[in-house]
Amino acid sequence: MSSPSRSLIHYGYASTSDMTWSRSEKAVARQAFDAALKRELHQLMQEAKEISGQINQPSDLWDLQEYLTQRRKEIDRKYDYRYSHLTQVFGRLLHETRVSEDELRGFSEDKLKTIRSFAKFLAEDAA
Amino acid sequence: MSSPSRSLIHYGYASTSDMTWSRSEKAVARQAFDAALKRELHQLMQEAKEISGQINQPSDLWDLQEYLTQRRKEIDRKYDYRYSHLTQVFGRLLHETRVSEDELRGFSEDKLKTIRSFAKFLAEDAA
């Protein structure tokens, strides 16, 4: 996969680190971020229970161990609450339908535009 | 924990790498080794199911992930089927009651002595 940041800059989007976050935007961000993380973790908890229930041989056990290790790394990387990274974080969560546009209501138009652009970029990159 | 090999040599036991394994001893070793590994893996499969069933919050999920990762490393290290390592391997399995003396019947007396000595050493080391 190509590097998203470099490609977006190439396509003419401003660096997200230039953005400032108002107090109310920070509150919206925190709530949407926490809700998405909570949903993803609860989904993974259910998955782990289902996968464990189907363990029949030792290789299934190591498949579960590898899956949980890989998901943990992925979740740690994805949920990066630094303001300089938040538009990309929400762009990814929007792309993965882990947050809705409704939950991002209260963000400035330029932030929403950047978030939507990144979600669109990821959709095209995955196609 | 101190290094078992160094301490055993210090106590006057010969290096286990000097031992040769007859064809029939190899057959006994392979069977006892495989049986112990199978039992340990089946026990871990049951444990994983039980732990997963009790997952109630995200930290439980990561506890399971860490537990499986740690157990996998431990099992990989423990079940080392090199003839130069086998008396220590069986000494540990005997100490952990994962093999019985009955399963080792067919080994030469010097091997059994070394295996029992190592099991005893581990018991004393753990005390």
C-alpha cells in the first residue's frame, strides 16, 4: 500500500498538523473516538469468544493467538489520539464505518472535508 | 533462576550431550514426548476456552492474548527434540508431572538417573 500522507499531500491537501481544535471540537472528537474504540473492542471480544468456541486442534489455538496479537497491534496503531493525527484517524474510522458522520457533527467544515477526503482516498486505495 | 546445566555440571553430572540413544530408546522418547506435548496442548485448549468464556472487558482480551503468547513461547522452548537436550526435556516433564516414569521405561539406567536428577534439581530450585 502506498503511504497515505504522502499521496494526500501530492493531491493538494494541507497537512493535518496545521489544524487547530476548538474546545467543543475536542469534546466531539473524544466522544466519537472513545465510542468507536469501545465498539471495536466489544466486537473483538465477541469474535474471540466465537473463535475460542471452535478450537478443535492446537493449530486453532495458535491461529487465535496470532489473530489477537495482530488485532491488538492494529488497534493500537489505529486509535492514535494526537490532534495532529485525528483527521486521518477519523477518516479511517469513517471508511471502516466505525464512526458515522452524525458523530462528527460539530467539527469545522475544513476538518470534515479532510476527513471525508481521507476516507475516500482509503476506499479508492482498497479498490 | 540459576542456569540448570552449569549447576548440574557443578554437582558432578556428565554432560547430557555425551549420551547416545539406541533405536528402541528413540522410539520410547518419541512416544513419551509426543504424548506429553499432546496433553499439554489439549489442556491449554481447554484453558483458552474457559478464559475466553469469562471475557467481560477489553483488558481480559489482552490478558488472554498475552497468556497465549507467553504459553506458546514456553511450549516451543520446552519441547526441544534434540537428543543432546532430551534428558533435560524429560527431567522437566517429569518434574511437571507431564510424563510418568512408566512412559520412560526402556531408557538406560544412566539416562533415567540423569532425568530424575534434573527433575529433583528443578524441584529444589523451585522450593
